[in-house]
Amino acid sequence: MKRKHVLAAVLAIGSAVLIGCATYTAPTREETLQVVNSSFRERGIAKLDRLKQSDMQVACSEASLTGQELPKDVAARLEKQALATVKYPADGAYLGDFKQGERIAQTGVGLQWSDNDKTVAGGNCYACHELASQELAFGNIGPSLKGYGRLRGNSKEVVTYTWGKLWNSHAYNACSQMPRYGDANILTTAQLKDLMALLLDPNSPVNK
Amino acid sequence: MKGINRALLAGAALALSCTASLAQKDTADAIARYRQLLQDGNPAELVVARGEALWKEKRGPKKASLEQCDLGLGAGVVKGAYAQLPRHFADTDKVMDYESRVVHCMVTLQGLDHATATKNPFSGTGQRQTDIEALVAYVVEQSRGVPVKISQAHPQEKASFDRGKQLFYMRAGPYDFSCASCHGVTGQRIRLQDLPNIANVKEDAERAFTTWPAYRVSQGTLRSMQWRLNDCFRQARWPEPVFGSPATVDLITFLGVKANGAKMDSPSIKR
């Protein structure tokens, strides 16, 4: 009798182990999101609503995780949605002051919990792009923008495309890595005009 | 320090006289030289000594030391313990990294209150190291040269890795950044800072895991792995990860498993 009990116990443990191994399934997206949501807290201006993902963020995260490109129709839909967010300057004036633009391109603060709602955010363009040739400390996550206006001119098409790219980069590339400077309220319209001048004004250091 | 600044300036001046790409290489070389010079004296040694004293001191309501803390290799075993964390612990039925585990020991062995123990885990620039940072320095030093060996045997350890991977690619916040925005492609830089391709290049993951915690010269303080994640999320414009929270442990598991086999070389010294 005792032996039978032992045998039964061994069998039970053995099958539990087997079931344990065989039934491991990777956590679902929802399960992971639950863990993530319980693991962060708001601090200063960085509130918990930042964890709530947009359609674009969900689709592009999944594409990045799986290493698959977005299906063409999904990419087209996201780009169309992004393009619809772009607000072009009401006064039709696109170019501000390139000297201010250079300052904005150099500045990396804004929207961190170490900032506050009075912090004037920068664009931090040099973190990822080469721009003016005298600035050597530039990153390479984005393409070089040296000579941007000199190489492209400033036709209406170039000007409106550049504005749209700064406002919401996903309008032209569904899973662009560039922040949505206008759409996400990172920079003001006036600041965006200054960056436009940095890129397109013939006297800007970017075009010298 | 002055000599180093002069070397950097000389590098930068030389850089300006050449073409941009050559110049940039010179600047990068000057920074590499600066990093080399730093290796001679690592102030982390002082933090290690303070951490050891703290580990052995009888503290808290229970007037106990941390010497009976079980870091996964049995109560009281510190040697090599850091190199096998995070891991699943039967007593809490959780996967824990070193930092959440040492807090667990402060609570269970010393009787400290969890909220108090984790209130200020990171020192400010130029401030005295926190207790947790000192305890990090002492314990990680006892794993120097020990190969990283992070288990994936327990289902919860596997789940931790898989969640960490999903979180690594999760884009969120006003800047739409994920960890992979900066750490998923080879050869990328922010300004002149090279970014490890943690997701895809084993050597990059190994270097990241085995050289943190580190003494940060620019901040005059020792920084832990939890701090490293915390400051990444700050710059990625996310909310703040709770110290020792499951998501932070999951990311450390994801990184650590990729570094398995590499030898710990921490506390290191960084710019």
C-alpha cells in the first residue's frame, strides 16, 4: 500500500513537471502590458498616460519585435493618419530665424521628469543628425542633413514636405524613429519655423 | 583631470583642422584615450569598502547584519552571487535582481520598512552614496571575473526574459521611443556616444551587463543597473520605473541572459 502511494506521488510529481515544461507559453502582449503598467509611476510632468500606446506605437512595436515589415496597407493607413495631423502655418510663412533654429537643434531638454512645464524644449537634432559642418558632435541614427536646403532648393514641395516631416515624421515613413515635434506638442510653431530656417535658409550654417 | 581636458581640447582642435569624418575620428580617439586614463584609479574601491562594512553591520529594528542574506547560492554566499542574478527565488516565488533582493533581505532580516528602504535608492551628483549603492558595489565586486550565468530553467525565469524582450521593443510616450530606438542597430551614436546593439550583438550585451554597475566620473558617484535603466527611461520620456519593479527585473533578465558566459568586470569606471 505504502509503495503504491509513493509510486502515485512520483507519477504525480513527474507528470506535473512534464506538464510544467510542456505548457510554458510566452506571456501575451496583454500580460506583459499588465506587468509594465504596474511597474511605472508618474513623476513630475511624466504621467502614467504616457504608457498608453497609439495605433502607430502598437503596430511599430510589433514590427520591431518580430523583425517583420509592416503590411503595406497598414503602413499606408498610418501614414495617411499622420499626414492628416499636420497643421501648416496659417500665415503661410515657413522660415523663421536660423540662429534660433541652431540653438533649438543643440538643445536636448524637454518633457523629461527632470524638466517641468516651464522648460522650453529643444529639438535635440544633433543627437541623431549631422547639420552645420562646424558641429562635429553629431549622432547618426538619422541621415545627414548637411547642405539640406542647398541640395534640395526651397520649392513649395520641399518646404511643405519638410514642415510635414518635422510636424509628424510618420506621414512619410510609418515607423519613423523621429519624434513628432508638432503633433506631440514638443516644439511650438515658432520653434518649428526656426528649424525650417536652419534647414532651408541659404545663409544657415547648414547650407554653408 | 586638467591634463585630460587639455587632451580632449587638443583632440577637438586637431579635429577642426581636418575634414569632418577624419576630425570626428580624432575626437572619438581623444575620448577613448580619456577613458583609458581613467582605468588607473577607480574610486569605486572606496564604495566597495563602505558596502562591506554596511553588509556586516547589525542594523534595523532586528539589529541584524545582511550576512545571512540568500542571494541565490545559499544564505551568506556573496562570492559569485551577482553573476547569477536575476533568478527565481522560492521564498518569494518571484524573479529578483540583486537590487530588489538586497532590499528583500533588508526587510526580512533587518526589519526595515520596504518603502523607507527604497525611498532614495540613487544618490544625487556629488552626494554621498546611498546604502543601496554601497551594497551594490560590495556584492558586485565579489563577482569580478566570474562568468555570467543567468538561469532560464524556471518557467518564471523564461517568462521574465520574454516580457523583457517585449518591453525592449515597446514604443511609447510623447517621443515614441523604445529601448530598441537606440539599442537595436549596430554602429549607431547619440552625438559621439556609441550605443550598444543590445538586442542583436552578443558582445554588446556582454559589455553592457558586465561593466555595470560603474563609477561615473562625470557624476562623481557609483551607478547601479537599476539607475542605468531609470536614467534611460527618463531620457526616453517615459514615466519613472519603480525601483526593483518586475518590468525592470525583466529587462535586466533579457540583457543578462544575452550576456551569459562573459566575465563580470564591475564596478567599472565610465566617463
